[in-house]
Amino acid sequence: MNNTLFLDALHCRNHGRPPVWIMRQAGRYMPEYRALRKKFSFKEMIRRPEIAAEVTMMPIEQFGMDAAIIFSDILTIPDALGCPFDFHEGVGPVFEKPLTPSDVAGLSVVNSLDFVGEAIRLVKPLLAVPLLGFCGAPFTVASYMAGGIKQVKKWIFQDPESFHKLLDLITSVSIEYLKMQTEAGVDAFQIFESWANALALPQLREFSFPYIHRIIEAADIPVILFGKGTAGFIPDLVDLRPQAISFDWSCDLAGVRQQVPETIALQGNLDPHVLYGSADVIRSECQKLLEKMRRDRGFIFNLGHGILPDMSPDAVKVLVETVKPLIAPYSRR
Ligand code: CP3
């Protein structure tokens, strides 16, 4: 590995410019991805290691991000548990039969996820930057399995006991998955709690944080925790002891730093919609964030959530090129 900026920042000892990568950086906004996607379904693409490896490389080769993320999905776990689903254009994932409390006792691992390990082994030697593995946080994964937020919130108030059993199972399988990805060669691991904003703090403390904590505790590599809408719960996030916390755009990262010890890195948090702006707008919005986090040794530049399919690759180029020419201590050029 030639470029260690990302790992240096993750360990809060980066003295240079901040590293940059983008959530969902390998995907539909890239014409090369869409061309490949014409030939294969999304599920085929993630199940075929040589294709997953190729797609993982696409944004790195084209834009030069400082970290790669393995091309896969958080819904590989329900797949392993034998819950069939499909992706519907414009709707998202739809489960054939949303899970109900009476289904939980019958769940077990029926499908292997070895294809993810194989993709990691294929892509790792091609990369000069670190590689991230990932999984969904148990509550977010369970939300998809239950058929959506409304159903899952009904479940937690009607039958919390069976919901805890489901979360416990997803957590155990996710820990095995993390270990498998670690053995295959990922350098760090991100947990996506994309639906954290659907829960109030007492529910997060009951149904989200303890399970995330178990995964973090089981990890031998640095873990980044991404949660949507979690800036109001910073002390709880710090208590989970992740190596980094990734925030959405609803908070001021410099203000967040006041509440997060300097041993924990901060990732984020540019509003992805900035990428709809002109090149000048993108540059100036990036500069504002860079100025704010200047001299922070644990800052990783990213979006506050994933890039959207109708965003332009040229916008991504402008973003990456605004961060990369900086030198330490970075400032306006
Ligand atoms: O970041 C990367 O480039 C790595 C790959 C990655 C994908 N999904 C590829 C993908 C990662 C890290 C994810 C995570 C993921 N998947 C999350 C957490 C992040 C977030 O955005 O909150 C969630 C909630 C999912 C579940 C999921 N997968 C949804 C809701 C969808 C459909 C969204 C839509 O816009 O249609 C997916 C499909 C998906 N995952 C695609 C990609 C490239 C699109 C597949 C296609 O080509 O049709």
C-alpha cells in the first residue's frame, strides 16, 4: 500500500491533507458502471467476485480516492439468512415476504457469503490505497427485512422480545462476516446505521447501540460508525468506542469535534446535493469544510450520505481535485 493517508487519519495522526473517499463511490452515477449493469443484475454483480473487484476499482482509477470500499451491499446478510428480495427500480429493495415475529425462530444461515471474501482477495493486490469492508447495523438490516420503518416500529412496540432475538442473530452473523472480510484483507470496516434517525434515544439505546457495540468489540481492525441523524447523541456514539464516527450534513463537524475525543476520527459531512451545484459552488463548499477541519489530525473528507445516481462524475472529479492538491497545514491556495 502506497497511500496511507486514510489509515493515518483514522488513527488521528495525519499531518498532511485529509484523505477523501465518497460513500457509494462505485455505482450508477458512473457510465462505466451503468454499461456493465446492462449485462448483469445488481445481485449478479456482487455475487461474481471478478465483477465486484472490477467495480470496486472503477472510482479509484477514475478519480483517485484515498480509500476503496468493496462493492457489495448491506443486504447480503438477509440473503445469507435465506430471506429473498429484489431491487425494484426507483423503489429500492423489496422483500418477497417481509419478516414477522413468528418467523424469527426459524431463521438460520443457509447461504454462504464467501463471494465477498473472494472479491476482497481479488481486488486487494490491485490497490495502492486501503480497502474498506462493511455491513449494515443490525437495526437497519432488520428494518429492511421487516418491510420498512413503519413495520419495524410496530414490531418494537408490539413484540420487543422477538425483535431482540432477530437483532441478536443479525449481530452474530455480522460478526462472522466482519471476521471473514478481515481475514480476506480489508484494512478497516464501516457499519451503516442508515435508519438511526427513525428512532428516539431510548429506542436507540435499546435496539441499536448495544448491537453495534458488540460488532465493534469483536473487530480487530478500525471501525467507522455511520449513523443518519445522530448528531444529537454524540456521547452515546463515543461510548461505543468506534475508531471513527461518520456524520451526515445536519451538523457542524468543528462543533462535533468539541464533543469527540481527539483519539476518535471524524468523517463526513458534505451535503451530497452540493454535487448538483456548479464547479465553483462545489469548490467553495468543499473549501468551507476543509477550512473548518484544518489541522484536525483525524479528519476524513466524505459526503454526509451516499452519492445519488443522477449526480455527475465531473462533480466528483471537482470534489476530489479540491481536496487532493492541499498540503499541510492545508489552507486556501
Ligand atoms: O459505497 C460503495 O460504493 C460500496 C457499495 C455499497 C452499495 N450499497 C452498492 C449498491 C454500499 C456500501 C452500500 C450500502 C447500503 N446498501 C446501505 C447503507 C448506506 C446508505 O446509503 O444508507 C443501504 C441502506 C443499502 C441498501 C440498498 N442497496 C438500497 C436501499 C438500494 C437501492 C437504492 C436505490 O437507489 O435503488 C441498494 C442497491 C445498491 N447498493 C446499488 C448499489 C450500487 C444500486 C444497484 C443497481 O445497480 O441497481
